[in-house]
Amino acid sequence: MHSPDHATADRFPAQDRFSEGAQYIAGRLTKGTSGRAHTVVDPATGEDVLTYELAGPDDVDAAVAAAREAFPGWAGATPGERSDALHRFAAVLADRAEDFARAESLQCGKPLKLTREFDVPGTVDNASFFAGAARQLQGQSAGEYSGDHTSYVRREPIGVVGSIAPWNYPLQMAAWKILPAIAAGNTIVLKPAEITPLTSLMFAQAATAAGIPDGVINIVSGTGREAGEHLVGHPDVAMTSFTGSTAVGKRVAEVATATVKRLHLELGGKAPFLVFDDADLDAAVNGAVAGALINTGQDCTAATRAYVQRPLYEAFVERTAALMDTVRVGDPFAPGTDLGPLVSHVQRDRVAGFVDRARSYARVVCGGEAPQGDLKDGAYYRPTLIADAAQDSEAVQSEIFGPVLVVLPFDTDDEGIRLANDTPYGLAASAWSRDVYRANRATREIKAGCVWINDHIPIISEMPHGGYQASGFGKDMSAYSFEEYTQVKHVMFDNTAVAAKDWHRTVFGDR
């Protein structure tokens, strides 16, 4: 165990950085106008990080107005001009990588080695990708498809995008929302989770430093009920992009429908981890522990349900528990830490509730408790393995969102794939086998937006991320994300200057 060895204020002086406020509107920090304060808490120590005034409807209105004012100029920029700005943005992000890594670790409880090696480099890579992709945002010529007319398709930005991001990956989710939207020529208002606003604010400040015009990126730090609903329902917001729980996603869809706006939803997940009896057992065990515990299990794509074919089941349970017991839980800023706290004590208690209830119907093989001693003040929870739960039990069907893996046996390949598909979700999955035919069948029949083979969790900027079923619709990252943030217009030219007269004669006869 590693206890926190530095005061919260020494890790990242957030109060000094955001003394002017935690709203970023038209290129400057301002204070919120809701009349209510919120305190960001370090989940590793329970100490206060930043107290700020929450955004209210007036702040959302001001941010939307700033985005709307900036839209004509940004949308009118050439793809090359937007690309150049995004390349400069990527360079600023890279220069400030350590600041971003420390801020993300502080507000989320992520191990610093994770934010340094995964969150921040992934964000910089995303910015570099969209800097290039901005120049590939092409329409399509349809040629002479209608006699004397020439057709083509224009791909145009939508307008002001209102996005809501979750607390589990604040920096990366800001990037996933903002970068494709602005690369396509839109402007944006992003509402981060009120408990993790630091890196979203820093992201917008870095964009300004890179020369992206004021008002293109705006941040409103407020609650979902007040700032979020007002943003989604705002008549000047042309599109809503939301990442979060399925339950909240349904509410977002309901509010967005009233103004008939474009909607992109990336919702919950309950990823199956399917291990066939010919799999490399050591590789599968290592993959299960890494896939289940990434970001302390607070990941929509995390491995949460391991289905293991009967011949390997007991060995898988034994080895996975043994490996989980070696995971080092502790201070996110300590070099040897593998697993930090959950994002809050509320989330830690929610996870503990799932595990405590599971004791009545399943076997808790390891973990299942919060560590004490030097870590007692933080939102820590030990890596937990649950075995022998029924398929219809809460632990198998509900999104726990913590360092908990549930393991169940299966007999036939048909049964394994059926069980993998037996939840409402469909965001991600993995299958483990040395048999190419088995693996290919899994990729074809598992209902999920991403299926990994003999791996679990890696993502890359060039490939899409998004779900099926109750996990939502639409894609983040990759060129596919431009489908979300653009609209298509058909343009048709009369090449003869007489075709219109001929058409009129065909429809109405001679006059």
C-alpha cells in the first residue's frame, strides 16, 4: 500500500490557476452565476482542491451566444486553416503534458503513471489526428446522373454543439467531444462533470494559446440538472453529444427531442470477456486483470463479465484472484501505485454496495473491502473478484463501475456467445482463443461496437468508438466521427440554361 506523501495543494495548485472562475466563455475565465458553490475534492486524501461558483442558465446562455457569434468565422475558415490551428493546439498540449497529467490525477484519483502514459499522450495524439483529418473532410461528386444536370454533395458543419462529458476520463472526453466538432467547422459548449472540471478548463485555455479564436470552445462547469438540461434544450444549440449512463442518456434524448436537434449518445457498458477453452490462460488472466482494473474499473469498456469455458474455469478464477492480490493500491502520485481511489466516496460506497449484496448469491473470491490504515481517508477499494453469480443477478446485469470482475462458467461455444450478448448493453467485448474460426465467429456474433481478440481495452485515434443497443449510437474518434458533426447537402446545377424551361413544360404543359 502507498499512502499519500504530499499535500493536495503541492500536487497541483488549482485554486491559484482558477481564481478568476471555473467557466470559460469567449476566451476568458469567469465566475458562475448560479449562486451556489461546489468543491472539487482529491479522492486520494479527502482534501479540498478547488471551490468555485457553479454555472447557471445565464452562463449557458452566454456560452452559447459566444459560440454562435464565433461560428460564421470558424466555419468559413478553410480546412487548411483549421488544420494549422489544430496542429498548434496539439503542440501546446504536448508542451503542457505534465500539468495535464498532474491535474487529471488529482481530480480523478488516477495513478500519475496512467495519466502520463495513457490519458495525456492519447489526447495529444487525438489532436494530431484531427488536425490532419480536418483536411480530408470531403464532399462527393455525383457527376451527370440526371441528364443535363451536375450534382455534388457538400459536407457542412452543423452549428453550435452542446456536449456533456463524464467524470471518468475528463481530459480525453473533452478531446473526443471538442476535436471532431471543431475540425469540422462547428463551435462548441462543453459541460464537464462538476466534480472534475480542471482539465477541461485547461484544454480550452490551451486552445486559446494555440490561436483558436475566442468562442470556438467554451466550458460551463455546472450540474447536469441545471446547466446540462439548459444546454441540451437550448434553441440555439444544433446538436447534443452526451457520454454517461444510459439512464441519464434517456433524459438527454427526451430534452433534445423537443427542439429536434442532432443527437450523439455514448452510454453505459457491461463488457463481456469471453475465454474459450483453447485460449492462452496466462494471457487471458493478465488481460482480465488489466481490462477490469483500468482506471479503477471506472471505464465503460472495462472487462466486467468474464465467461470462461468449463475446462479453464477454476484455474482462471484462482490465477485471476492471485494476480489481483498483487495489484498495488495507493497514492496516485507514488511511482509504484497500480490502482488509485475511485473518483469519490459516493462512488466507492456505491461499488461496495454491489459487492456486499453479491455475498448473498455469489462467492467473493478476493477483495470486497476498502483498505484501512494510511488509505482510510481516501475513496479506495480493493480489486474484487466475484465468482459463481447467476446470469440474471445484479452483479452480472448492472454497471458497477468499479474494480470488480464477475466470473461465470459456460459449456458450449453457443452458450458463451449467448451469455455475452445477454445484457441490454453493447459497447465493447473481447474474445480469447487460438482458433481463428472461433475468434472470427465471436467478432461476427457478439453485439458490440468494438470486439477485441486476445486483448482488451486498447483504443486508437484512427478507429471509431461507440455502442449498440442501450450503449447508445454514433461514433467518437476516427473519420467516422465526422458523420456526427456534419450535415450533407445535395447541390444540383443546370448545365444548359434551358433545362428549367423543359422541366416546367413537362410538369405544366405549354403556357
